[in-house]
Amino acid sequence: MNTHYYFSWFNDFFPEKLVKRLQEDITVRKSLVMISAKPSDYEGEQVNFDDITEWTWLTQANLSFDEYHFIDYRMQKEEAHQLIRNASVIFMCGGYPVQQHEFLAEYELSDIIKNSNAVILGASAGALNMAAKWISSADINPKDETTTFYEGLSFDHFAYESHARRDYGTFVEGYLSPLSEQMNVYAAEQESAIRVKDGKIDILGPVYLISESKIQKLMETL
């Protein structure tokens, strides 16, 4: 089975425990492919990796690669497909989950990513789209007029919520409750990560499990 990392968000850089696990898991470092969650949000023709927060996390963790690629609308679909097929690590970047969801569909990337043998990383929006399901509602995004359930890439059979607030009423009685009746929901606060390796789930930082509208804070195991 592949190794999957779900990141909420790190304001500075990866914590030491997480760096150690990533270095252990990412043994092949030929090609890093990053997939934008703001695919039309660019000004120039060239990608400046120094402006990509997720790339700086990897750099600070001493995770370097022979090749770096960033996929958004500047790249042709066929080239994106080939790069993903050859990737050692695929990083689903943060930004706008709905935009990334639509981009994956338009560029027909989902099946190619799911069939990859790469280590899969996702931050914020990217982590949402890695999961089996996620939700967008007015409770978390004022621009949303209705609550929408989205199907993710389903690397693992659980729903995911990023940037979660430590508010039990919101978790249990609010927008996550209907989702928790369908499957387990992992609600991750800032500075947290979930690693799934060979089907085993490890936790770093404040993460809550909501199941059938019942909530528990998970112990760190990473």
C-alpha cells in the first residue's frame, strides 16, 4: 500500500517528528510533482517555487529532489499526465478545494494519481481532496449558499476537515455531524498531520475523530 500524509497547515515549518517520518518514507527522490489548488491564480509564465509555502516546508526538512514540477493551467494536460506517472512524490497543495477538485476533473488527473506508486502528500485543500469525502458549507465558507458533499480521491476511507476549530458544538451538532453518520471524520487543527501507511493511521498534533456524531481527541502516535 502507498503512504499518504494529510496536513492541516504549518505556519512555519514541519515539526521535527514529522520531518523524521517523511525522511524515512520518502526514499526515492527523483521527481516531486505539486498540484495547485489555485490553478488559475498566477501572473507570469514561470513558476517561482520560492513562493510556494509547501515547497519551503520540504526544503527546510532537507527533502530535495532531482526534478520539481508544478501543475496548473499553464501546463498542458498530456504533460501533466506524464509527470504524475513518473513522480516519486505527489503533493496536493493548499488553496481552494473546490477549484482543485474541478481542476482534477477537467485535466483527468484523478485516476492517474490514484494509480501512482508515489508517496502522496496533501495540505489543507489538497488533504481534503485526498480523502474519501469532504464538505463545503456556509458554516465554514460564507460564500457557500448551500452545503455540498464532495467525493475525494478516496486514498483512505474517511472524511477529512482541515483548519478545524476546537468547538465541540460545531463538530457534533454542526456541519460535520451528517458526514460522521456516513463514515469517520478526522478534524485536524492547525499544526497537525495524519499519516496512513499500510493501512495504519498515525497522528501528530491536535486531531479529533468524529464518528456517528460522537467526538474524541486522538493521542499522538507519529
